[in-house]
Amino acid sequence: MPQNAIGFVGLGNMGRPMAENLVQSGQDIIVYDAAGTETRAPQGARIADSTAALASMVDVIHLCVPDGRASEAIARDLRSATDRQTRLVVDHSTIGTEAAQRVHGFLADAGIEYVDAPVSGGVSGAVNATLAIMYSGSEHTFDQLRPTFEAMAGNVFRVGGEPGHGQAMKVLNNFLSGTAMAATAEAVAFGVRQGLDMKMILDVVNVSSGRNTATADKFPNRVVTGTYDAGFSSAQFVKDLRLYHDAARAIGASCPISPAVSDIWRSLDANEPDADIARIYTFVHSEDGD
Ligand code: NAD
């Protein structure tokens, strides 16, 4: 029996390669992007003219759009779509806990199930199908989605059952990642000003207790090389850190470190709009010695 087609909305840096991997896995994929679908669609995917048109063609729609506002706009389109066949929306976007809960409630009123399944691993993870997926929703739906997830990801987790649990996982991860990058920039700039060699600093830290994702990967591969091409923008970290901070404040969780980390990323983004996150090093180093 032929498999049902799957819908995919949002064909940007992440969504396009994710949809492409679904096509490669042999799935029948129908895609849509508000900025123009034909130029963004992976080869082999079918094209829909709108989210509403897609809703009349598929049971399940995956989203990978910039933020909560975009997910909400799509949810509104789905709710008002006539001839709707869609019964499940799987959101891979990073939108924060509150927006995920809102979209979940909004779609539930229309009889559409919404699960959050944000991703980590960057554009290279999306291209190589090695992403981590942080799903929250029922076990039943998780089992149904597993083959689709495994076509896009190397690590698939069911992190909880409540709407927003996947988002909580994602934003706490990005808080840690943003903190590691910012703290590593500060520590390396300090060492270099002391007269130490940057590569040597990283070699020592990477076999010592200060090792983290920035010292192990982003600094040796994106900063020492002078390429500053981690493929994630300061603006995205500003967004994700704000989502983390807002979610922490909303539940009264202690969050004394995130304001300082957010300030650094906001300053980089104001100084060099949409800078690659590897530029945090040149930014922190240039601020030194005032
Ligand atoms: P992007 O801006 O490159 O792509 C988003 C796409 O969504 C665009 O093509 C845009 O036209 C489309 N879009 C926006 N609103 C739409 C709507 N209402 N209907 C249809 N299409 C719409 O963003 P990205 O880098 O692909 O990131 C997508 C999501 O994944 C974000 O939430 C981001 O935080 C998250 N994310 C990104 C990375 C990364 O490294 N880029 C890593 C993990 C998670």
C-alpha cells in the first residue's frame, strides 16, 4: 500500500535539507514556503500553493519556521482551511515553551494534534541527517513518527508528554551552548592577552576540566581557522536565550547567569548584525582592555 504523503512547511537553512532527507528516504513529500516554494523545494518533492492547500492533501505537516509568530500564523491558516485532512502538526521550530503551549491549545480546539519536536545539530546536522530531535507528546504518536524522525536525525528522544517539554529541552541546551561559547571567548581572550597561544590553550583545556562544546569544536574548527563559519547567527542565540530566560521567569526558576550571557550576544548582534556566532571571540577580544 502506498504511504501517505507528508507535508513540510519552511524550507530555510534547516527545513530544506530536512525535507530533502525525507525525499531521499523514499517518502512522498509535499512542501510549502511563504518566501517562494519552487526555488526552495528539494528535488523530488511535490509543491503546494499554500498552507491551506497543503492541509487538504496530507494528514501530517512538519514545520521548520523561524519563531512562534510563524508557527501561530500557520496554525491559524490550518484552523480556517476548508477540506482539511491534516490531523497532526509536528513543529521542529524553536519557539519556546509558552508559544508551544499556545499553539497546542489553539489547534486542539480544532481537533488537530500538535507536538513539539525541536532540533539541534545545526545546518550540518540537518544536511547529514544527524540532528537530535527532542519530541514531546504521546508515545503512540512518537511511535508513528519514529521512521520519519530517523530519516532526518541521528538521535531521537521523547523528552516528555506535555506541550512545551521539547521546547524546554531545546532552550536549556541552547542556553548551555551560548554560555559555553561566550565563556570560552572570554577565557581564550584572557589567555591570548597573557601571551599564550590560542591553539595551545584549546589543546590544554580539551584534556582538562574546562573542556566544553566551544573548546572541543567551535573554537578549533571555526575560530582558530579564521573562518568564523559555525553556521548559526548571533540573532538566533539572542532569540533562544530570550526564550530560555522568559520560560525560566514564568515558572520562577532561578536564572542568574542567563542575563549576562544574553547581554553579550545582544551586544555582538547590535555591533555586527546577524554575525556568525564564532565572531563572539573577535567581539570579546576587541572589547578587552578598556
Ligand atoms: P530560516 O530563516 O533559514 O528558514 C525559515 C523558513 O521558513 C524560511 O524559508 C521562511 O520563508 C519560512 N517561513 C517563515 N514563515 C512562514 C510561514 N508562515 N509559512 C511558510 N513558510 C514560512 O531558518 P532556519 O535556520 O531554517 O531555522 C528554522 C527553525 O529551526 C528556527 O526556529 C530555528 O531557531 C531552528 N533551528 C535552527 C538551527 C540552525 O542552525 N539554523 C539549528 C537548530 C534549530
